[in-house]
Amino acid sequence: MKFEILTLFPEMFEGVLGSSILNKAQERDLINVDTINIRDYATDKHKQADDYPYGGGAGMVMKPEPIFRAIEDLSIGENVPVIFLTPQGKTFNQKMAKDFAKKERLVLLCGHYEGVDQRVRDELVTHEVSIGDFVLTGGELPAMILVDAISRMVSGVLGSDESYIEDSFYHGILDYPQYTRPQEFRGLEVPSILLSGNHAKIARWRRKEALKKTLVRRADLLEEVKLSLEDQEILTE
Ligand code: ADE
């Protein structure tokens, strides 16, 4: 999986890409992340990447020419998504991460200031994605969030290929509670069923806890998933 990130601030990505699982995934060539400085594609001598908005108003707008040149330089075909990070986009979720993880290559465009020239969005962008109903100073943090969420679904990136399958949201519901040693900590005990060695009972307990948590915190998610008869039974126990 190759990510190409167009940004005015490539240095913002260094910590995230240079650490932990994303760093290892790059070392192992499971993912490849290039940050491209849009300013390098500015044509004038001041390397200007933004300008005043036509019609007036506050703030600056990112100019079309450097972004067009930067994306044309990537020589992408029809099938490569060009994702613009914006609070006006479709809200990112696990299903989108899963779908994007099936692609071989993704281009992420980070906006700044008051936004980018509309012609970029009309002609180059294939997807507009938001990470939530709040406004950040730019698209860099959202781009990092996409790279992280998508990469961990790429085969081999997590220690075991199955670990993301247990995630909250993967099956459309929240995750069950996890415990590790010690068995008793400051008088707080690990639920005894987890020590029982009875895998069927453990699975049923975990499913119940996950369903209960989802019901209390995110009942909206249960409208989307089809609960099995067993789930309905577990919930009414
Ligand atoms: N840029 C600024 N705010 C954003 C958000 N909430 N999601 C995606 N991109 C953004």
C-alpha cells in the first residue's frame, strides 16, 4: 500500500510515521508513505502556494497550479483515490478504512487556511473525507488518522493478521473488556470466567459484554448490524 500525501507541512508527519507500528510497517515494506511538499510545485519565485480569495473574505485559499502540478507529477491512473481532508467531507469510519485498505495506492491532499481552490476539488479530488464535526487548522492530523487506521488493516502490519478483526467497530459493535495480569490488583479481580479455560463460555461472555456496552453507549450501531438469534438471547439473559 502506497500513500502519497500532499501537504504544505511535511515535517508534521515525521513523529507519527517514524514511530511504532507505522515505522515498522515501512521498514518491512508493507506500506510506503511519501510526503510531498506542495510548495515545491509553486511556479513563482516566492514559492507562493496560497492567495487571497476572489470576492473577498477572511483568510487565504490554496492556489490550484501547485496542486495540479504535484498531482500530475504522480502520474496516477483512473483508479487511484485522491482524498481531500475537509470537515465538509463524508465522516470517516471503519468501513471506509476497510475499503481504502483494498487499494494499492492512495493520494491524500491536506488543505490549510480557508481551503483550496474549488477547481482542485472539481477536477482532481475523488473523495472528500472528514474525521468529525469539528474544524482543525489543517488536513495533516486527519491524514495521519487515515494512514494509521488504513495501514493497520493491511495484511501483516499488525503482529497477527487477526488482531484488527477483534477491534471495536470491525463487526459493527464495540469491543469487549480486556484484562491482563495480575489476577488481582488492589482488590480488583479479573472476571473468573476468563480464567476458566472454557473457550465457548468465554466467547459468549465477551459477546455479551460487547453487546451490552454497545447498547449503552452506541445503540445507533445496533441498528446497522444484524443481531443473530443467539445475540438476542444473550442480550435478554
Ligand atoms: N480539516 C480541518 N478540519 C478537518 C476535519 N474535521 N476533518 C478533515 N479535515 C479537516
